[in-house]
Amino acid sequence: MAALPPNGKCVNPDIRLLGSVVSSAGVDGIVHPPVYGRQRALLLHRAKISLNLLPTWDDSALAYRWPLVAASRSLLVTESSLPHAPEYQPGIHYVSAPVSDLVDTICYYLAHPAECESIIERAYQSVTQRLTMRDGVHQIMQLAECAVGGVGAEMAEQRQREALS
């Protein structure tokens, strides 16, 4: 069992999900609309920990949820999943745990803020310094140059063979 915060309880006043807000009293029977834009940004910036649950066994939604959470300086705790995004590593950029251990995992990181902050800071630096739009465009351009260069070299070789024939 994970260590609990100083008050001895793992208190959860509100569970905030990227798609909705659910009362801590449990499912209240009210359908809450998805949260987007400024309202979602405000929720994410307030969250110490964000929880990622798998929509299906093979799709963790990590590739699009992690950057939002990391840029908001919130710790992403996710259920274990297939490795869809090698740029983000569990234990380095986010925390992964089996569903049965998610509550204990969240309580552990609430009770160990230095460890939590270390992961949050690495994730934030990664998403704001290394995984930027500029870097993405640069990678695309490098791949395009390689593809064009490869085709160009093949065409030049073919022309040279044709000229020698």
C-alpha cells in the first residue's frame, strides 16, 4: 500500500477528466459536456495530477493527452498501455501503473512531491523545448530531403546507365 499524504487520507475533492468533470460524490446521473478551450486549460493548470484511462485496450490516447498535461505542469498518471509514443517514457515523463494500482500510485505521488515535481519538470521541458512545432517541421523536412535525395540519386544512376547503353 502506498504512503498516504500527511493527513492520512487520499482526498479527492474533484476528479477532473479532459472530456468531462465528474463530482467527487460519484456519478451524479447528470451528463456533463466535454470541456475544451479556455475552460479545459484552466482545469489542467489547476490539476496536480491528470489521469489517463484507456479508451480501448490498444489506444492509450497518450500521444495527444500527454503534451496537454505536460505543458500544464501536471503529472500524467496512466494505466499501463502499449508503447505508442517512444518520445515519452514512463517514470521519466509520466507515470504508468496497472488499473488496480492507480489509486495507490496517485496517493504515492501526492505524498512524495519532490519525486512528482521531478517527473513534471522533465515532461514540461520535453514538451516545450524538444517537441516543438519547429522541431517537428525540421524532422519532416529532413525526411523529405532524404526521400527526394534517394529518388534523385536513383534517377541520376538510371540516366547514367541509359546514356552508357
